[in-house]
Amino acid sequence: MTTHADATLPTPLERGVWGILATPFDATGTVDTASLAQQIELFARTGARGVVALGVFGEAARLDADERRLVATVALTTALRLGLGTVVGITTLDRAETIAQGRAAVEVATAVAGAGALAPGGLLRGLMVQVPTDDAAELVAHMTAVHEATGAGIVVQDYPRSSGVSIASDVLAVAVTGMPFVVAVKAESTPTPPAVAVLVAGCDAPVFGGLGGVALIDELTAGASGAMTGFSFPEGLAATVAAFAAGGTEAARAAWAPWLPLAVFEQQDGLALGIRKEILHRRGILRTAFARPPATPFPAVLEEMLAGHLAAAHRLVVDVAH
């Protein structure tokens, strides 16, 4: 039976932080490639293992095909320069369109890194594909079709809020066991700690938490391989994952506790994208905080709260640096 250990299969994602990228825009709503590169550089400086472009939080569903190709090109080119792995997200549940977007990502990766882009451990570490069905056999058929059509490893994203599909974690684990080309599972079905625990116990693929890291400590304790999420201060994610590796739950709790108020503030329902972009803008990473409608921009009523969170975060960054 084929397993993840086979050299011909895609390499499972390494433990650590895989940063979800926001897609930056200038004041007119045009993709801002310079800010995108700066965001990837921020993740690289903080020790991330790789980045994820064109995820749900990257507003990928609001980009046209040319814009998605541009974002993928900049992300892959910058990641190659910085020695990071890259995962490219897919914005649809439709199989034919999923394959089309996956092939486009592979074409870009090959243009950037040559024939080795899809080699085990190469630049394009996987395509992030959302769970489109709650039926295990149909799920295996869907993911297998995408893998066979593209040659890429698959990151299975279980995110019911985006997909509208809820699948039991034990059913998902069984399905993943039948897909040796899966390089990771991104567990975002709430509550995430029990979902992570069931998946870790039931399949061999690495499991990552998301959702802004709000449940990061419990996800790590449940067996997560790290965090696959965005956060305006990825320094906090990196410090926490490293602390867990070195000292377990108590060390992770001590590392993440000072960052948790900001993580909770940033992850407010319906406002998370606007808040994160606003903070990245104020950090000098993004030139603007523009998000495409219907995203809600940063609410001015939260200004005083944000100022307090930013002051605390900047103090923490100094502490991390020293």
C-alpha cells in the first residue's frame, strides 16, 4: 500500500507556521504586488516554514483569473527568493474549476522554479482545496481528480463557514487515510481542538489549526503540527509554536498569553479582514488597508482599542527581538 513515506509522493508540510497571506490593494483597488512581497518577507523574518496565497482570507474569490495568476506569481517568486515553501489556494468547490485553477497555479510555479517546482520539498508544496462534500468516497474522488490532473500535493481545508459543507472529523480522517498525496489538513471546523485531536489520531497527514490562532494552545496540545493562519504579528505565532516544541503546553501558554488579546480583537466576526489589514498597514507592511467589498473596513469606533493593542504588541516585538 502506498504511504506518505514513498519518495514519489509529495512531501508532507513541515511543522511550524504557514502564513496565510492577505491580498494587498492600492487605493484604487488594484493588486499591490510590492506590499504582497513585504508581507511574505515579514513571515520569513519571523521563521515561518512557508506561506499560503489565495486563501479565503486572501480575498481570492473577489479576484479574477488574471489577478489570481499575478498574486500566485509574486508569492511564488518571493517565496523562492526567501527559501519558503508555498501553498496556493483554490476558490471554488466545483471540480472542473478547481482543476483549472490548480493547473494555472502549477503553470506559474513551473515558470518560476522550473520542472522541480512540484518535486518533493519543492517550491509549490500543495494546492489548498476545500472539502466539497460530507461523503468520504466522494471526497476522495474529488481530491484524487485534482491531484491527478495537476500533479500537486493537496492541503485539505475543512472550513465549513466558507464552504457551507460540514463533515464529521472522523469521516474526514478516514478519507485522508485513503489519500496518500495529502500533504496537510487545515482544521477550521469549530470547535477546532477536538477536531484536531480526532484528525491527528485518525490519519498520518500533519494537521494545522487556523482561525487567527485563537485556539492555538489547545490545538497544539491536541497534536497540531503548527499554525496555518494569518495574524498581523506573526512573531507571536512563531514564538508560541517554538515554545511548544521546546517546552510543551505550559511553555506555549506563557508565550501566547500576551498575544491572545490582540488575536481575539483581530478575529472579530465580520471585521477580521479589515482589522488585520489596518494593523498591517500601520506596521508599514501594506501601503493601504483597502479590502474589496463587501468586506467591512476598520471601524473608527475601535480606534482607541486598537491603539492599546498595538502599543502592547510593539512592546512584545521588542521583547521577542531580545
